[in-house]
Amino acid sequence: MGETKYIFVTGGVVSSLGKGIISSSIGKLLQARGYKVTIQKFDPYINIDPGTLNPYEHGECYVTVDGHEADLDLGHYERFLGIQTTKANNITTGRIYKSVIDKERLGDYLGKTIQVIPHITDEIKRNVKLLGNKYKFDFVITEIGGTVGDIESLPYLESIRQLKWELGKDALCVHLTYVPYLAAAGELKTKPTQHSVKELQSAGIQPDVLVLRAEHELSTNLRKKVALFCNVDENAVVQSIDAPTIYEVPILMQAQGLDETILKKMGLPVDDTPGLGPWRAFLERRHKAEETEPLRIALVGKYNLQDAYKSIREALSQAGTYNDRKVSVDFVNSEKLTDENVAEALEGMSGVLIGPGFGERGIAGKFVAIKYARTHDIPTFGICLGMQCITIEFARNVLGYADANSREMDEKTPHNVIDIMEEQKSITNMGGTMRLGAYECVLHKGSAAYKAYGTEHIQERHRHRYEFNNAYKAEYEAAGMKCVGINPESDLVEIVEIPKLKWFVGTQFHPEYSSTVLNPHPLFVAFVKAAIENEKK
Ligand code: GLN
């Protein structure tokens, strides 16, 4: 296509409007027209990456194949576009400043005074163009975190202003705002949108497209009014009203010609019809699945917040669709689980998923849930810490080591069935010091994992410090827990299973990160299938 085109997505009025979903939907529509698209996110906080952030602060930490701890919006990008993102797809203010300060210390600026403009803005611009220049994408969509008007966003807005000036038609700004409904007046109000656009304009940016989030249909008159007050073409004012699923959003945007408007504004042809066939087929199957009786899956963890296990919830829901079943994920707070209340808490659950996590809090309840699921043969899926808990529970209640533990929870445990690797011991820097990103794994033929994947060699993403202790491997295997997935280089155990049970699998890696709309993860599909079969018996 020639030069890379850049689309900036900003947000105004309030946060949490779903910029990530709009960015992903635009990306999907352009991709469906045959363009090579990627999406990146700029987060205006000072942390180098979200790896050290509590999930209550920022939702789940997503992990890219190249081992970057990233914002959860990258999960949406991957699930919608079926692409793999990398470290270059998620930049924070902290990273921008760090690289400028590192260069300054090396003397790269030859004695100049280092300032927000031009040094910080140049570094932002370099990171925007990096993906286009290096990987030759047709479109790079850049989502700016936060809300226009925040102090933190200013250097990003200034960079967009400069890039729009430099790139002309090759750059475009989509601004997402909110149109509230005042029940007392019975009216939708456009004033916050007008103010938000003024704020952008005062930073020197004229938005090309406005996407208005609303809970009610917007009339043509209202859109005309917004167009007039905001200097935007009428057909470039698009509404985004609540949809039953986020996966409808590309279709809703396409119905309003959002992709056409963007292509025309960027001087590109619009004659071909977008190939959204497989996407529509997925949605159709999903609609049917959503009408079925919900299959209840318990998600045992300590963060009672939708976003904290975002990718797991999405992977379960996708696996439901591919099993033609609606999945209802019931959060079960592990901090409250005891031997006395577990039967009640897991009543009616067809499967149990033990979530990932860090630290001691909520661990005891995870053991309670695992013991109950194991002894009642309920299909169980343990992910990362969940897998480690599966092995610890087995050591305590089957191997007979009542004090078995992970060294993370008890430094002095005599039965360290989960332990830290030698080279990790001396690390005190908290950022990016885990086993991160994609590693190879070889599966044992005949295992439940092998049956799910249908292949022996897989690669999955990791995010953890502790590992299964191979000194106990033979004992586990003799007692009925098999190590069926092994890293061929390090010999580390990646998957454990109890073959005697219906479906009891623990993975040291995080399969949820690579489940996408058109390619659901085989382990999630197999787990949901086992849960459905369990229900039938
Ligand atoms: N806390 C465990 C570890 O560091 C598991 C991490 C996780 O569940 N992502 O090994």
C-alpha cells in the first residue's frame, strides 16, 4: 500500500468508554479489507510497565509472546485481530522518560537541555513510527490511555498534533466521547462532547471522526448538531451504543460506514467488500449458544473484579461458543472458602478453574476447592498459581506431606514441591524478572492436553518465578499425577494431570492469553467440553 497510515484514538469526558474495543473494531474492519494492521497503546502513567500493578489498580496484566507485561487492552487487540503483539505495542510514560534519561546519561544529547518538547515528544513519535517503519504495517492504530484534559496526556496530544501536521492525509484522529442521558429531562446531552472536542482543539488537534458512546440511540439531528459544533463531517459522527457482546462492535461500526469514512479521509479506495464472513459466523454461533442453559464454571480466585481475570473470562466464553453453550463464570472468593462451606460454594458448578496469582492471601481456600473438585471428580483447570496449588494439594493430601508448600508461601518448607530456580534467587528488582513470554513445551501422547492440542509441540506464554520441583516428579507419577508437558530445554514441568479423573489439568503457563475469537484455545475448549459432559452424567 506504500506509506504506513496512522490512526490515533483518544477519549474524552469520562474514562472506561471502551477505547480499546473501538480501536480493536477499527482494526478488525481494516484487516477485513485486506490491510496489515497493528494496534499499540500508550499509557500515561510513570510505571515502566503494568507488571508491578495490583489487578485492582489496572485489571489483569497481559503478557505478549516476547515476554512483555502489558496493558489488558493488548488482549483485546489480539483477540479481535488474531495478531501477536510485542513490547513495541505498549508504551508507558515511564518507559518514554527512562529511555530519554538513559540517553541523556550517555551524553547522546551533546549538552543540550532536555525538555518535554522536543525530547519527550520526539521519543513518543519515534515509538509511534517504530511499528510502521520496522514491520511495514499498512495501518498502525495508536490508542492513547486516559482522558483528554488530563495533565499526563499533554505530551501525547502534542506528539499527535505534530504527527498530524507532518503526515497530512496519512494520519487521522478518532475521538471517543460520551453522550449522557438525563432521565429527568428525558434528553441526551451533547455539551460534554462539545467541551471535550474543544479541549482537543486547544491542543491543536481537530478530530476527524467522533465516536459517541451512549446508552440510547442517537437521532440524526443530534449527530448533525455534534458535527456542526465540532467541525466534523456528518457521516464521521458515529454512535456506539451498548451491545450484548463486545464482539458485535465491529459490525455495528461497519453498519455506520466507519471504515469507509476512514478510508476516504485517508485517500484510499473503498470498492472492495470487507471479508467479515468468519467473524459473522462466530457471532451467529454465539447468539445461538447464548440462548442455551448456562454452564456454570467456578472461577476460584481472590480478585472480585471483572477485569482482574479478563483473558480467562474471555477464553471461557469463547470456548462456550465453540461448544455451542453459554458459559456463566461464577467468581468464588478463595479467601472465604473453608471445608465447611465448599460444598455449598461449588454447588451446581460443572467445572472449577483455579486462577493465577501471587502471594499467600487466598491460598488456603484454593486448596479447599481443589481437594473438593479432585475428590468429587469435577473437571478442574489450574492456571499458573492454580497449577502450583494443584500440585501442593496433591502433595499434602495424597503423597502425605502435610507441610508441602511453594517456597513463595513458606520459605522454610521442608517439602518444597514448588520452588524458585537458582538464578532467580538473588533478584530484588521487581520488574520483568520472572519467566516471561513464550516457551516451548513437548506433550506426552495420550494425555488430555495432547488430545486437546492434537499436536506434540506447543508454545505458551509464562509469567511466574516459581517452578515444579523435579525432585518429586517420580513420587507424583507413582501416585497418579502425571507430568505430561515438559520444556525440552530446561526439563521444567509445564503441565500436570490426573488421568484417572475426568479432566484434571494444571498448566504452569497462561493459555488464556492466546485464545482469540476465531481461534479459541484448545485447552479451554476441552475443559468446557469436559464440564458439559460432567453435567450430563
Ligand atoms: N506466584 C506464582 C509464581 O510466581 C504464580 C504466578 C502466576 O500465577 N502468574 O510462580
